[in-house]
Amino acid sequence: MVDMKSKSGKGFLGIIERGGNALPHPASLFGILAISVLIFSLVGSLLNWNAIHPATGETVRTINLLSKDGLHRILLDMVNNYTGFAPLGIVMVALLGIGIAESSGLISTSIRLMVSRSPASIITFVVVMSGIISNIASDLGYVLIIPLGAIIFHSVGRHPIAGMAAAFAGVSGGFSANLLIGTIDPLLAGISTEAARIIDAEYYVLPTANYYFMVASTLLLSIAGTWVTHRFVEPKLGKYSGDVAQDALEEITSQEKRGLRWVSVITVVIIAVIAAGLIPENGILRGPDNTVFTSPVLKGFIGVLFIVAAILGIVFGAITGKFKNDADVVKGMVDSFKTLAAFLVLVFFAAQFVAFFKWSNLGLLIAIKGAEILNSMEIGLIPLVILFIILSGIINMFMGSASAKWAILGPVFIPMFMLLGYSPELSQVVYRIGDSITNMISPMMSFFALIIVYYAKYDKNAGIGTLMSTMIPYTIVFFIVWTLLLIGWILLDIPLGPGAGLYY
């Protein structure tokens, strides 16, 4: 085991680690923030904090939540705040389906097949992309893809730490990108919906809100990660001279191959059924206004994700023998819920904070005043986007949870962007870029210590400095290319996802 303390006590890295460790647990942090909102609501009411709403012309005043009416509302709505918090149900339903697919072995087998069948010339690209795609199954990439990247590189005579770094760049640096909708998409969309309703009570952010942009990001980051690995990481590491023997990459069994063939056939059938309900002018799956954008397939995407993941997982598990009866399927769902325990606690306090922020009008007042300041600065959308990416990246160095940070930043920046005329979907995608690019160098990232242990297998002297010096080139390059992609997207006015434009 690596002695992390001895490696991290000095210099800038030590300051970052000590600063992050000094923060309370995210659940406690939201509890503190909720209490702070109550106090500020009292102060704001006494000092008559107010602003003119630019859309309605009405005067917005601070509501004192420590008044008689405020205290009654807090007690009466506490349960509803929790159970009605948009991300809660969304994440729970999504994890049920993904839990079946993951416990059946479908996700890990698909990734192993993709990696094992790739030509040596593109193996780095495939490792990075596999890391990005693995995010559909939450933490799978950290426990499977990163050590697998080292094994793959080592097996072809390349430095195993370079393979690990390439996989880590994909899993962590490309956390928000994907070719498919993962658990992070509905989670962030739920928080964005709650934040957007500070301005517009009927606004709804779809889980597919950033899908087009994230697909393009997957390809771009895979190319960028490949270039960094070849240009900087491997030359720096040189030839591996350690004493770890080459590991054999686990072969896909005949049963797994048969399971994948059936999954492919059923996937085609499912796509055909959905297309048959969407393409005809009066298709049964079209929305109330007879369009695809308001269809239940998009607005109810979590239900679709659950059904598809469950069907494919059950078929694969039954064929490979992982699922012998219905109890095995249920166990897969139960196991996926075990990862939710900390999230369920955090959400209770986050839900109260968001509700108090909204009820007190503090969120709206900050948004109005912030929008006025930004308007007076006249810095324009692109400088604003760049500053927000940098801010999100810096905050990520001190606080690891993507959803926890967005639950704090969303209620401030989404209304602010909306008042400036920019969509919640754009605010969300800007945050996602900043949150992802510093994951690889953030000691607060929950798997950071585990990655150091992986590194130490091949380099017994590895510590935080080793890991961060290896990953900093990825952070810098990902920041540059991802920001440039978003700027190009803005200039070309391309939708970020189905029905998700740039402007409000």
C-alpha cells in the first residue's frame, strides 16, 4: 500500500488535498448550506433585499423562512421536498435496469470484446473510448477498464502505466461524454430541471439534453487522449522494466459470444419497434403535438432505458448462465441499489437546500443581480462559458461528487444563464466539461486512492505526485479541445440534444 501522506504533504498538491479534506461530508455540507439559507433569508428580509424581475417587471423580495409561515412550510413540506426531488426517482429507476445489465455480465463482456478485437494500431484509441463508454455503468470503468488498460498495454510490450493512464483519462476525464445515455445524464438533468423552475415553473430538462454534444465529445476526447498518450505519456515513461509478468487478457467464452449475438438481434428488434412508433406521421409513440421531441420515448427516456437494459441483461444472463432464475435478476437490481445508500442520504439534505433556496427567493435574486453584473460587463457568451468551465474545474479539485456540486451551482448559474437568454441545457453542458477535465488530477475524486494502488502494482514508488504528473497533460489538452468544440458548437448554433437548443 502506498503511503499517501508522505507523498502529499508539501507544495501545491498538499494544499489541494488538505483543503479538500477540510470540507465536511457532502451531506453535511448541504445541511450547513440549508441552514445558511434560512439565516440569510431572515437577514435579507430585514434588510429588504429585492430586485426587479427582468421578464415580468415585478419586484422580487426575500422571503423570511424563519417566520411563522416559513417554519410551517419547512415542517410540512420536508418529506415532499425529498420524495419530489427530481433526480431521486430518475436515478433509482435507471440503476434498476443498468444493475440487471451489469450483473449479467453484458456490459463488461461487450467492452472486453471491443478491446480484444481491436487492431494494435488503434488499441490506445479503443482503450480511451472504452473508458468513456464504461461510464454508462457508473463505476464499472474504475474497477474494470483502468486495470484492464494496463494489462492490454503490457501484453503487447508497451508500458502498463501508459495503458492505465489512457484508460483513466477516458473513464474520469471523459466522465460526461458517451455514445449512450448513462446514469449521470438523468441525474444532472433532474437537478437542472429543479434549478430551471426557479425561473420557469414548467421547464423540463430531458436526460438526452446534451446527447448530440456528448457523442461528438466522445470521438474528440478519444482522439485527444490517444494523442496525449503517444506524444507525452509513453515517451516520459519509456520502456517498462519492472518485474510484473504479463497478464493474459481474458477470452470471450462461447456462451458469451452466443449471448451477444442474441442481444444484437433483440436490440435491432427493439429499435425497429421504436422506429415504427415514431416515424409514421401518426405513430403511437409520438407526443401530444404529434412530434418526436415531445414523445414519451424522449420525455420518458428513463423508462425506456430501464426496459431495454432489463430485457437485454436478462437475455444475456439467461444464455450465459449468470441468471438461473428470477431471484438472480432481482439480486442484480438489489446489488446496484447498494451503491445508492450514500446518495439517498445526500439527496435528503440537497433537496431541502434547493427547496429553501427557491422558497426564499435568494436563488432568483442572485440570478437577477448576477445577470445584471454580467450584462454590464458585456463579456459575451464565449468568455462567460470559458470562465464557468474554469470555475467548475477548480471547484472539482476540492469537492468530488458531480451531482453534489451541480446541486449547489445549478440553482445559481442556470437561472443566471436563463435571464441572460441562454438555455439550462447549455449551462449544464458547460458545467459538465469543467467538472470532467480535472477529475484525473483531483485528490477528492472518490477513486483517486484506488488508482494510486493500481499504479503501485507496476511502480512501487508511485504516489499522488506520480499520478498527477502523468495525468496533467490529459487535463490541459482535454480543456483546450473540449472548450474549442463547445465554442464551435455555439458559433454554428447546433442543438445540444433532441429539442435542446442553446438559447432560452
